[in-house]
Amino acid sequence: MIKWCLLGMLVLGTLPVMAQKQAAIWYFGRNAGLDFNSGSPLTLTNGALSTQEGCATISDASGNLLFYTDGITVWNRNHLPMPNGAGLLGHPSSTQSGIIVPSPANTNIFFVFTVDEAGESNGLQYNIVDMTLDGGLGDVTTKNVPLATPVTEKLTAVEHANGTDIWVLSHRYGSDEFLAYLVTGTGLNTTPVVSGVGISHPILYNGQGVRGYLKVSPDGQFLASASAGTVHTELFRFDSSTGQVSSPILLDSFFPPPPLFGGNNPYGIEFSPDSSKLYVGNTVSTASFTFTSTLYQFDMGIYDQTTIINSGLAISPPKNGETGALQLAIDGKIYVAHHGESSLAAINDPNLSGLACNYQDNVVSLGVATSALGLPPFIQSYFLVGFSADNLCLGDATEFNVTSSEPILSIAWDFGDGNTSTLENPTHTYATIGTYTVTVTVTTASDTATEVKDIVITDTPVANAPLDIEICLVDAIVPFDFSSKDSEVLGVQSATDFSVSYHPTLTDAQLGSNALAVPYTNMSFQETIYARISSIENPSCYDVTNFDILLKQAPILNVVDDWTACDDDGDDQYAFNLSIKDSEILNGQDASIFTITYHGSQTDADNGTNALGTNYTNTLPNETLFFRIENATYPECFETGSFNIEVIGQVVANTPNDLEICDDNNDANAIFDLSLAETEVIGGQNPSNLVISYHDSQADADASSNPLPIIYPSTQYQKIIYVRVANISDNSCYDTTSFQLNIFDTPVAPALPDWLVCDDDNNGQFLFDLSQKADEILTTVSGSILSFYESQMDAELDQNPVAGNYTNIVNPQTIYFRLENNNQEECFDIGQFELQVLDSPTAQVPTDIVICDTDETGTYSFNLSQKDAEVLNGQDSAIYGVTYHTSELDALNKANPVSKNSYQNTDMYETLYARVEHNQLGSCYDITSFDLSISTLPQLNLEGIYVICPDNPDLIIDPGNFESYSWQDGLGNNIGSQRILQIADLGSYQLTVTQTTNGITCENATFFEVVSSGAPESFEISTSGFSDNIEVTVSAEGIGDFEYSMDGVNYQSNNKFEVFPGKYTVYVRDLYGCRTLNQEVTILGFRRFFTPNGDGFHENWNIVGADDYPNSKLYIYDRYGKLLQQVSPQGIGWNGEYMGRPLPASDYWFKFEYGEGEVFTGHFTLKR
């Protein structure tokens, strides 16, 4: 037995250096409120505040309510908004929407700090409340003064190391920076102390990186941050002298991993009053939006990441729903908000380690109100303890500790039992159990304070060692009800004063953690269980003992098969090796744990006597043997059983004939009934005593494994089957043989066309060479024998075959043939074909085809089918067909038949060949031929129009030499039948002539017109203009329409021309050319420019057409009217010089005198 006493701490109060009563009133959640002035929380229902998260409350030093806020509205103690108390820029959905800090120098002035939700732009701001206003109810005098943005939803406050000023801390959003603002007697320093340390709070979707509480420890040494959105929990050191944050520790690795698509959400966070423990509330979310919450404790006695993480443990069972804020109260307890519940949970002894911290759910009722996620935060220094007592078990030295924010000048302790001390942290051992009133008086430079509290000294129990548990059991996992051991552990101690719990380890028993459930299911055959007996009044007073669970493993009795042996020598005896049965008896049990012996009787097996040994020879054909299986270490744990042995005679497997099958579809797959071989295999043996099985190999047959089905599908042409014949009583008594499965292909008779021949004498008979048909059949099959028969019955029975040259009996006649496998004659198929003798056709010679070339194309579309009747000459067109060909070779080969209904000739004279053949047999045919001719029409060469001119009124027409002539006028009257016709009348005429060629007379006709024409009698020529482009107009006299030309070649109907000056011959004629007049004319003019530059083109300038005016004169002037030169119009003209000197490029003027005093002037251009 080991006796223990856990560290027990009693929080005894707070010295007046910081007045706790400022945190005596809370308003939070959905109109919830609590009053701690009495020492225990009382429900308040008069609050006006309803908020999801952030809230703050402040009371005076006596615990009287001053005001409260949700970060948006400030309510006075009468629960009415202050006159200027609306519109603050916090947010009720911000984790720590507000915190209230009194001015260190003025008890009527309070700073209200607010933070916006989700890192929004309002950020961190402050406001000032003056309680002297509004009749002492207070009002907001300064509102919404920005300090920093964006920030997370975090605010906390703690006393400065000087004991007067107050630090207010927040955290930037999207940064790792903490901001520490100092409130002093002179006001707020708006320049923060910035510490960039720890995890950056990232900017996430929907502001998820901002949620979760920030708390400073009551002693001002530590800072903790919970970030639900980023799933981080961090711990830091805090210097309350400088405001610096340092030494980050990340606790994330402690928390169990969340479910798939779920997450951890650390949110509420708080320190114990003595700042030795950190508490974290974590809510685990799932993909289906369910929530489970657990509270965890971390011991900060040693500030080391590994040590702190290893100290972590769950202090509450998992709870459905979300855990919100954790908040210290002035009664020294930490209260826990669970979203939507009508009560708060509590950690009753937060200074104690492990489960001794005493978490309880549903401790404080909220009446009709409900909590949400938030609880009001306060300056953490309000909760700094006054004095504490540790080790409250009888016989232990109780340690007393005092906490003061100022140096202690003197101290006096009264331990309540007549003993005193003046030490600052004394120890005292009480003589008896009971309640003692302890008083401590502390004197500092500024004050003298006295605290009085009761402590309870509890009796320490004795853990009596219970008896070990020893049982023979098959199963190592057994439920145990340890409550039956309580009386042994308690002994004479009362169960009403002490409780007993059972634990898997000594450490768990000492800490009172991980108590085993009742009933307890063990994990192995041998375990040590630790029993903890503790005081119900003070669980830290306890003792520990232990006992063992020893499960002696008992064997499992299995059913063992009887053993039948084969007598191979006929003496009815067999040497049995009984060790062969060991594995069957063990059936998987550990042979190193259990031993097996064999016995001749049940008594010997029960007593473990007269073991037979493993080599045993029977004395009777049938005997019963007994076996004992026992635990080698614990022989008292055993089982017994029995089995029968039998010796029987040998069996014989006779070799049967092979099984054969004809394969219908020749895929080498066939189904055999293997039982057909059974009678031959068994022979004269009694089948009821035998078991016959069929196998794929000799090894399988010997091992009696993998038997084949009786109806066996084989996939091989030859397959060996192994037969095992065994005694039905003992499968080891057996013999084997084998036989073969043979699959033979069944020949497939091909479908043959009928055998048609042409009868050369049309008597209906023909000598057929059947060997030709045999060659045709055997090219499609192999490995077969072929025979021909006159009837199907003969083919089926394989009788009366025919062969070689065979003359048909009837016409037509069916011949049958049989194809059989050359290795198995029973595998055969029957086919058939027809013999038919066809009459030979005769192609009669048809008449020739002669036609006139009426279209004068030389080609014609002939309907040759009109010749079919002549060619067939009475033969049946349903039996014989006719085709036509352009050559005899094509007709013989039945190649390139021409279209019968629209044959288009290629030559005027052709020979066509007609082929007549039997419709059933193309080789049964005859051919003939006939001619095809196209005669040309007589060709007339007459004009389409004949003209009677005024100068020649007689018209005679001669069409040429033909057989006959027929002249008609436009009215269809015959006006002549001779070759020559003289016509005097105007109008339309037709001539028809005939000519006989190749025995056919062809005629042709033509039409013509006879017209009269007028003629020009005279014409005149006039011109316009005097330049290089002259318009000429020809005016003719006479009857009719005329054409005009300037060269006698190119005529036009228009009588106007534009020409270059010079000599021309002008022509005028009627449209039919009866008369043509002409006249020579000279047209005067000049070029617009000339280029005397020596290139041979346009070197001189002159009047064009002046040759016909020998007396004409030409004068050249410059632009100023100066005469430069007189030039002969009949000469080469002016060369652009004046007195041998070239003149410049310019316009020059001329005067041309001609005819009878006619004068023409103008100008032209000289270009260089």
C-alpha cells in the first residue's frame, strides 16, 4: 500500500490592494445576468443586453452596478441607454466586443474600449464615460476615437507592474503584432507598445481569422490567445512593466485531429486565479455541421512547450454544442458558457491539477435567459488571490501563501487552533480533522488589510490491498465488476466518507484520472489494477493500493474427426502416429502453451495418467481413444475429448475405356458425363462402400483435392482424366487409374451449287465426272472421307455409294454426299446438290437495221430489244436471255454487253453480235450477227436570204444535183419540181430534195427568204473643229438603211466619226450590199503639242491636211504676238527654233490662211 496526499489549495480571498467587487455583476448572452456579491452567483433577470458574443460590465468597489455594454450601446444601472450611449462602433458578434477600464486617477472616469467584428474597418476604438453626468447615472463624453485598424476580435486588460496603471491589449489582423495601450492617471497613451511575435493572424474569407479570446494571467506574467478561425492556441510571456509580449508557445499539436472535413475551434480561454493553469475550450465541428465541445487544462509550472503540452488533459467529457467564453469570477471559480443553454458550467477549483479542478456542468441557472458565446471580460488583476492554503489532508504540513501587489511590511497569521505565525508563507500541521478559521493581517506602505476564511482539514484514508483475481478462462477478454472489491479496499472505513476508483496506471490513480469503467474489460491475461480511495469531502486526500488480475488460459475443446486407416496387409492392424492429431486438437491454439496426451480411458484422461504415447497399434478393428489438452504452466486448466479409430480393407481402381464425343460445332469444347466410366472403374466391388472422384492430375487424385464435376466441360481434343476410388469410411484408403477424353471434329458438309450442264443433243442426259465435285468439296474440309449416294438413306447408312463417271437417271436429279472424320466414322455430315441437264439455245439471224440520219448527228439511240424476238425465233424468253455486243469476241465471252433499250452507235455503219444463253447456265449459249447503218441526208447549200437589188432585178436559184425537187412558197403552194427556179416575188420559200442510199431514200428540206433592198444615191461630208480631233458627219440620200465607213473595211450604222486630220476615203452602202458609194476627203487640223528633242517623234509642227491647199500660208507667233517664222504648210513644218536657236517650252500661236480668204488661228504647246 502506498499512501498519497495531492497538493490541495484553498483560495481564501483577495487582499484589498485590488478591489474584486468591480467584477461582481455580469450581464451577457440573451438577457442573462449574475450577481456575485453574496459569495455565490445569484440570477439576474433585469438586464437589457442581448448579444451573441461580446459584452462588458463594471461595478464600483462595493459591488454596485455602474453600467454595461455590448460594444454598441451603453446602459446605465437603471438599464436605460445613456443619453449619448448609442452608436459605439463595437459589434455584438465580436468575440470581445468591449472591455471597461477605470481611470487610475479618477473613480468617476471609465474608458470603454471596443473592437469591430471580422476585422472590419472600425477596428479598435475607445470611448469615455463620466459617471458624474446625468444625475450620477453617467454619460458618454468622448465617443468612437480610433486607435488601430484592422484588428482581431480580441481585448484584455491587466494591471501595470506599478500597481496603478492598466495595460489594454489587442492584436492586429493580418499580422503577428500585439498592441499594448497604457491607461494612466493622465489618460490613455494612444501610441501602443508593439510586439511582433507568434503566429500571424491571416486575413481569411468572411473574417474567420479574428475569432477567439485573448486573456492575460491575473499575475500579469502570461498571455494566451485562442484563434478559432485559424485553429491556433498560443501562450506567451507578458512583461507588465514594459507591455512587451515574448516567448511564444504553440499548443496546436496537443489537440486530437478533427474528423474528415471537420475542424478544431479553440475559442474560450482563461487562467486559474494563481496563474498556474491555463484552460482552453475547444469545439470540434464536422462536415454535417454538428459540434462537440471539450475543456482542456495545461499546467504552466514549467514554461516549456513540450512540458506544457504533455501536461494537457481533458477535464470535461465531450458535450454536444459549442463552448463559448471561459471567465474567472470573484469567487475564484471559472464559469463556462455553452451556446444556447439556460445555465453555466463551472471549474470549481481551477488552481488544482487534473480532474481535481472539479469541472461541473449546469452549475448556475440563468432562469428564463440563455447564454450565447460571450461572457463579460474584466481587468484580470481583479482575480489575483489574497491568500491560499495547500495540503489540507490530516497529517500533512499545510502551506499558507499570501499574494500582494505591494511589498509586505508585516504579517500576522492565526491558524484557528491556537497557533500563530509571523512568517510570510508559513506551514502548519493540524492535529485533528475539522474546520478552522484562519486570519491573516497584512501591512503595506499604503494600507493594512485583514482576510478571514475557513479551511477544512480532511482525514486521509488507508487503501487496503485486495486479493488478486485468478481464473481459468478460454477468453482473455472478460468483464470484471470491481465494485465487489470496494469492501476489501475500504476495510472498516465508511463508504459514505470515502470513495473507491480503479485505474490502469499508478500515475492515473495518483492523479485521479482515467478511472476504469465498471464493468471493466481486461486487455491481457495478466494486469495490475490500481485502486484509489479518496475522501469524498476533499478528493485530494487519498491512498493507493493495487491487485493483479491473473487469467490462466484454458484450452478450447475442439471436435476431432475419427480416424480410419487402410489395411494394406490384411491383418486388421495399423500403426497410428497419434501426434498427427495434435494440430487438429489444438486447432490454431499455441502449442508452446498447451500439451496433449492420449489415453485408453476417460478416467486416465481426466487424471492425466497412463498416457499411451504417440505410436499406437490397435488390437481391435474399432477402438475409442481419449486425449487430454492442458495448460503447460497451469495443468489445472485442461479439457478432454475422444475420437474413434478403425482399420478397413484396400480398394482397386480398374482402367476404363476412353470416352469419345463428336464435336457438333468443332470448337474443341464438349461436355462429358464422367460417370459413364464408373461401372468399368468399380468392376465387381460394392459401389456403396466406395467414393469415386475425377481429377485433373495424378497429384490431385492422390491428394483427393480439386475434384472435377461429373458433368465435365472439356476444352481439349485429348484430355487425360485421373480417377480416384476411395473407401467411403477412410479416404486415405484409395487407388487411382486414368482414361482419356477424345473430342473428334464433325465434318461440316458445305452448301454446293447445283451442277448444271448444257445438253449438246437435248436428250436430257449427261455423263458427269463426280471426281470433279469431290475436288470441289474436299478443298473446303480436311481430315475427312467423302462418298456419293443416290439417296439420303444410303448416305446415312453408308451403303451403295456411286463414284467416277455417272449418267443421271432423271433430270433434274439430287445426289447426296457423306463426309466423315477419318479417325471416327461416327462423326459425319450429309450434304447434297442437284444434277441438271439444260437444252442448248439457237441464235437466229435477224434483219439488218437501216435508218436515215434525220438529226444529221451521225448517231442514233437504238432499241435493240425489238430484235429479241427475231433472234429467239420462238424460243422461251423466260428460259433464254439475249444480249448484244459490238464484237464477236465480246459476244463469245459475254463481255461488255451494250444497252438494249438505248444503244448509241459510234459509226455510221456497224455490225452487232447477238448472244442467246440459258438463264441458268451462261456456258450454254449461241451467237449471231446483223448490220446497223445510218444513211446521210441529201445536203442543200442555199443561202438563208436572197436579195433583189435595184441594179439587178432577176433572181435564179440552182440547189445542185438530187433525185427529186419540191419548191414551195410561204403559203405551202408547190411552185416547181425542177432543179432551177427563177423568183421575182419577195417572201419565204422551202425546197425539199430526196436521195437514195443503201436501199433507203432520205429527204432533206431548207428554208430561205427573198428580200429587196434600197441603195444610196449620193452623200455629203461635213466636219467640225480645227484641231487634232475632228468630228466628221456623213449625210446620205436614198431609200433604205445604210452603213458608213472611213476605210471601206469597218462599217457602222452611226454616220458620225472622230478622226485625226488627214486624207480619207468615205464609204456609204445599203445593208445588203446592193450598191456602195465612196468619196475622198481631206480634213484639216493640227497637233496640240510637239517635242523637238531629237528622239525622232513629233520633231516638227505643221498644219495636217494642207497639201490640198497649195496656196495656203502658215505664220508662227510667240505668246506676245511676235512673228517667229512663216512656214510652208506643204513642208515638214516648224522645228521650234528662232533664228537657229531653240525656243523654250511654252504655248505658241499660229495663223493659217487657205482657200478663198479663209483664216484660222489657234495655239499649240512646245514641250522640251
